[in-house]
Amino acid sequence: MPNITSALKEEIARVARKEVRVEIETLKKQSVQHRSAIAALRREIAALQKAVRQLSKLDSRKMSTAEATPSDEGGPRRRFSASRVAAHRAKLGLSAADYGTLVGVSGQTIYHWEQGKARPRAAQLENLAAVRSLGRPEIAERLGH
């Protein structure tokens, strides 16, 4: 009897190992497929992140070099040039504070615009355009000189 029991135990263990091996092979194949898919997704994410960085660089360059800014009313597009603001202010012989009063901003803001550290908003662009259209007498009248 002990031989039949031990033979039966060995046969059951052998069949169990065979069944487990079959199941493990299936799981290994699926695991390889999943890892391959994960690697492909990581490559795709890396490519997309690279594209986003390139587009953001391009967008930031475009925003910093673009001079055209649409106005809020949908009217004509107003362009801004820091050197033109400085030249116009110098032509009129006005201080930054006086020019800022005409535009509706502070003198410090005018300095920042002229140095390229800041850009005017759409409403401020409209005010700049209005000031550029004024002559010396109207400017003197508005400033009270």
C-alpha cells in the first residue's frame, strides 16, 4: 500500500506542476504583452511631452516677438512697439509720468513698456492709439500746461 500512495502522490504532484506550468506560461505571455504596451505608451508620452515643450517654446517666442494684439471691441488690430512709445514721448518732450497720465497709467508703467519688461493690455493699447492721434495743443490742454 505505501507504494501506491506514494506513486499516487507523485502523479498528482506531476500533474499539478504541469497544470501550473501551463497557467504560468499564459500569464508570462500576457505579462510580456503588457510590458511591451507600457513601454510603447511611455515612448508615446515622451514624444508628446517633447512636442508640447517645442510648441510652448514656439508659442512663447511668437508671443514675445508678435506685435499684433487684437483689441477687445473687435476693431482694428493695434500694434505695440516699445521703441515707438519712447520715440513718441521724446518727440512730445513729455516725462514718463505726464505721458502715463495721458494714457491712464503710471510713469513707471511707461518705463516698463519702453524697456520691454511689460506689454500694454488691449484697453491700454487703445489709449496709446488715442494719445498718438493727439496734437501738441490737445496734449497740453489735457495735461493742463
